Amino acid sequence: MSFSGKVVIITGASSGIGAATAIAFSKEGAKLSICGRNKERLSETAKECQENGAETEETDFDMMFRILVRAPVFLCKYALPHLKKTKGCVVNVSSVASLCTKIGDLPYQMFKCALNHFTKGFAAECSPFGIRVNSINPAVVMTRFAETSGFSMEVMDKVVERFKNNHPLGIIQPETIAAGIMFLCTSPHITGILLPVDSGFLGTI
């Protein structure tokens, strides 16, 4: 597949899923606009994308609500005129946490649920214009999130160990989610879906 001449906007590109997705699209010739909370790591992602021949633009975001809800909503709002012209598509990165209820991370679940509903509603509004809107909902992905949040490697290892029993197919790598995003970008008749990539997580709760 080729995304030569296409503009791809990727949030959370300083690490994990966002970084892997940016790199994947850069290899396919896309022009990238990337953002993330860690400026240094965002620059690392931009450098790797540029080495693949991609043009990149960097931005920063902060605060949980602004990152998880406000950012994707307003990004879609301002991208809509261009999406209409190009019949483009949107893939939001939600979470499997929005598809179940677990004690301890209610704000995160709530914000991701909001993103799910926005995805489905925006898909319905956009389909008459030939615009597709979907969401990918991963379980635990091996990213730098714990590290960039200030947790020690020891704490991170304990978190991974705790989740292993809930991921019978193994902890997910960012490249797996990037592949799922690219699949949704190239599937012309799929819109308004929440695609769980959970490594068997939902079957264990």
C-alpha cells in the first residue's frame, strides 16, 4: 500500500502506538503532522520518519482531558473541510478499558468512552461525505508510558507481570496497533466501528 501525497495527522507520536504508527506511515510516503507530550522523544520520532523520507511537523499537548477527548474532537473539527475534499478517514486510538469496567482507572475509562461515542457519532455525520471514522481499542501495549510518567523500571515490570494473565496471546507491541490502524485506513467500507485488539483480554474478565 502507498500513502504518497496523503497528509496523516498523528497524536501521541512521542512514544508507543503513536510513534510506531508515524514510522509505519512514513515508510509508505505519507506527509506527517505529529504531536506528543514529550518533546525530546517526539523529535526522535520525527527524525526517524524523516530518515524514511517523510515531511514532519511537531506540536505538543498536555492534560489528560485535553489529550484524550478535546484534542481528537477539535482535530477532527478543523480537519473536516479537508476530509470532505479528499474523502479522507479518521482512526481514533481508544482503549479496551472503555469496553469494560475495572476499579482504579475510572477517569481514563470515562474519557475513552467519550472518544468511542464521538467516533460513532462523527462517523454517522461524515458518511454522507464519503468520510470514514473508526476507532482502534487496544489492551495493554508495551510502550514508554510508565517510563515517561516517571515510574521506575521495577514498577513497570510489576505492571507488565500483573497484566500477563489477562493477555493470553501476550502483551501487545506498538507495531501491531500500527498495522491495525493502517488496515482501517485502507478498508473502504468500514466506518463507525470500535476495533478491539486485546490479545484475549476481554475473554478473561
